Amino acid sequence: MCGIVGYVGPRQAGPIILRGLQSLEYRGYDSAGIAVLDGPGELAIRKSVGKVRELTSFLSNGAPSGTTGLGHTRWATHGKVALTNAHPHMDCRGELAVVHNGIVENYLELKKSLLERGHTFASETDSEVIPHLIEEGLAQGKSFEDAFAPLVDRLHGAHAIVALWKKAPGKLLAMRRGNAGGLIVGLGQSEALVASDLPALVPLARRVCFLEDREIAVLTPAEVKVITPLGRVVPKRFDPVSTDAAWADKGGYKHFMLKEIMEQPQTVGSALRGRVDFEAGEVRLEGFPLSREQVLDLRRVLLIGCGTSLHAAMVGRRLIETFAGVPAEAESSSEFRYRNPTIDAHTLVVAIAQSGETADTLAAMDEVRQKGGRLVAICNAEGSQATRLAEATFSMRAGPEIGVASTKTFLASLTILALLGLQLGQGREALGRQLLQESLGHLASAPYLLGQVIADLGPYQRMARRFCHYEHFLYLGRGIHHPIALEGALKLKEISYIHAEGYPAGEMKHGPIALIDDKMPVVAIAPRDELYPKMLNNIEEVKARGGTVIAVGTQGDQELAAKTDHLLIVPASPPIIAPLLVTPALQLLAYYIGVQKGCDVDQPRNLAKSVTVE
């Protein structure tokens, strides 16, 4: 979840970009850099490793002079944290500067082709292919815009890109591909800006618009023109910027919860960054405390958490057993320490704690330490008590989550659990090289596919208007989607105060089927996976008893559409990322039902973000 800022206008660009990067530092702080263009001939680039303050200190004697510039604050994805891997990146001639947020899924193919054509690379990043691709277009005599536009189709995945060229002073180009890397364009007084989030624009921008998928913005001091890759002008409405700081913090959304749901493609990308060597096809979780011999010596993995974190643990259990071939269990932290659990040095305990201060989880972690178990944490709060108790912590890197009901931290947890399962599988040699590489490729595609799930909010709004008056819901899922059904029901309870139950679909006929009638909608999670035929049977059992079925299914599934009353669609996906795609659909359904009922979705009654008492 890197941060991007660009400026063109009459003022000095350097200080403006630095202030913008400081406001976006929650998106990444491994390294930072700026590029400033002073007239047609002078392109100055400055970078530093560490937080933005390191770059600011480096430039304390003066930022490069110039009125056109861009900047970037990085979470490492491809390539270690190093000055050479910091953005902006340049072309072979040193004429282009590019900043990028996203993962270039096909960068190995592109890099190999560029190397064969004589290009040289200065970094280990996937992002560096971008300036070289633009360079080739310019070398063919194309305009800046015509050399930039083909990136929309040549780069696979979801991206936000901003570029400047020293032969086009007073101009920035920005592009959004997919729905994972947002870009907002702002207009001021004879100046234009672009950034990843509103806080970086608010001091100067008077009006803003949000770039959509496959849109390119051409920024000059006089105007901002938005075009398609083929050059057709796209009419855009620029809305006035509110002076309300809370509005800016919400990214222009009505509620923090919706903003945080919409941030989930970036959240998954952030959770992957720096933890996968895509060229080698390996997972490298930072600080993983077990040696290869200790991984081979594991007898079981135990995952603990409360609420949403418990549901993440239940998904993680399946992923770890699938990839690592080691027995795994998931248990509520609040019950764990009261049963005198059997723990020893052959047990790896994974504590999932968004805030890192949940009393039940901390007590369970302390129990593990006393019994001599190996202990790691997945947490979103650096320096929290959970991170101090654990041998190692894998940060969610989700950024601030203001909404009390967890959304993006759940997806961050699932992403890290998938990586943990693959890391254990690597160490135990329980999965082949091909399966490992395929799984990493699937994870890399998740941000882009997530963007498709949240691209159109209309179906969730319509569904909410239809069902907000019901008092009871039943959520059904099988296999890895059973805990997703539990999480979907929990979100509806938290946000709308409607009674909802999650249940394994195969257990429905062992009791809950007695509840089925036309007053209790059933939400059935039914993507096309190995349990799809059985899920269809469960849906038919509901329909045979007069029930109403809302299904979450794979795009293009006409059979499911024919058997259900309402359908929310998600892209086709393998099991490792299917829960990541289904979850936002259930979150959005709960969110809009809560909004329809007039509930305080950001601060639901009786709930707190961190439960620090037993």
C-alpha cells in the first residue's frame, strides 16, 4: 500500500510533495523519494531509506528546485529495502521518473523481454519495467501520452502510476488500472495534484475527482484532462473539497467502515509486500523464528483469536493443513486458557490480534509461554503487548482501522495465514515447487480480483433495501467458507443489530432446517469449488421448504442463478484466495443493511475496538 503524490503548478514542488508524503506515511515507510523537474533540462531525484522524516532530514538544506514533481513512500514488494529499490525509478536515459503502487504480475516476462532488447536495470523491483516500457514508446517517436497509455493493457494486475518526462515540463501523467490502487486528482489555483488519498490533497486542492479503472489523467497547471487508453476524453465531475477534516480522513466516503472495505485490495497487497520472492518462488516471512529442523519437528499448529480473529484462525487452520501437512486447530482465546491445554516445544501457536491488546488473547499467549510452546503473532499494532509477548510478529500493515467492526484487518490476517501455510509447507517439503509458485501467483492476483468485487456497489445497495426489514438471517458455508459464513453473520449482527447465525451447510439438516421459512433469508456461500455440488444440494433443501436464498457465487454461474432468488457475484478463483473475494461481498451487504436501518455503522452500540477486559 505505497503512497503517491504529484504536483504541477507555480509553486515549488518539493515541499508540497514532502508534506503530502508525510500524510500518506501510513501506507508505507520502508523508503521514500521525490523527483522534481526544473524546466526542460534538469530532472533531480532524491531518495532515502526509512521513514519520510529521513528524506526530509536529507533535504533539510533544500529540496530540488522545480515546479513539477512527484514522490513516493514505499512498502517493499519486489526487492529488499534499499536505496536502489526506492522510488522514483528511471529509464535508461535518465529522462523519465515513475512512481508505482501495485504488483506487476507479469514483470518477469516483461523484464526478460526488455533485457533482451538492451535495457539495463538498476533495481530488483517489478516497478522498474514501467519507465523502460514508456522509454520504448518515446524512442519510436510517440507523444508522452501515447507512450504511457499502453501500460493499461501491458501490465497485468492492479496499479496506480504517475510519471513525468523532462522533455514535457509542466505535465504529469497518472493512470489507474483495476480497483486496487486508488488515485485522486485535485485542482487548485492554476495548479493540479494527484495522490493516493485525500489528506495529501486537502491543503491545496479546491476540487477533486477519483480516477476509475483504465482512466489516464493528464495534469497541467491550466487543466486536468482524463482520457481512455485510446485518447477519448472522459467527462469527469470535480467535486468541491470539504473543509471537514473527518471527511478527508474518510477519503470522501460516508463512513470509515466503507472506506476500509474499499481499501482491502491495497491491504492485501501490503500484507504480501516484501514477504514473497517471486523470482525464486519462495515465501520469506520476516523474523520467522523456527529453523528448518524445528519446522520439520512440529507436531501441530494451534491458532487462537477472538471474534473476527477467531474466524481468521479457522480459515488459517485449513490453509496450514493443506499446504504444510501438519495437524492444525483453531480455538477461541477466551476458552483456551481454561482447559489446561497440552502445549510443548513441538507446538507452534499463532495468535491473531488486530489491536494486540485484547485481554483474552494476551492471557492465552501468556499461557503458551509458560508451557514452553513456540509463539508468533499476527497483529496490526506495532509495539502492542501481543507483539512483546510473541517470539516474532507478522504485521498486518493494514493502516489505521477506525471502524469498530473489523474489515480490512480480517483480509490482512487471511493473507498472512496463507503465506504462513506456504512457508511451513516450504520448510517441511510438503508441497511441490509448481504448487508453491502457482499459489504465490494466485495471491499476487488477489488485489486485482478484489477490485472487481468492490467495483460496483449497486447490487449490495439494492439487496440491502430489499432485506433490511428482516429480523433473522442464516449464513451457510462449506469447507474453507464455513468460517466465512460465521464472519458474514457476525458482521450483520455487529452493524445492523439483526440476529444472524453462521452454520456449516452440511449440518443444516441436523437441526437449523427447522427454522427455514419465508421470514428467514439464507445467505449461501457457493463459489465453484470442490464442494459446489454439495452446496447446491443444501440450497435446494432450503428452497424446498419455502426459504429465500441470497447466494454468493462465481461470475457466470447460470446454474446457481437459476436455483437462487438473488445472486452476488465474485470472480472465479482458487481456494487459497476465494475467502478473500467472498468476504467483501458479505461485508458490503451488512454495511448497507446497517445504513438502511439508520445504525451507527462505525461505532455500533455496546462494542469497542479493543476488548481490554475479560
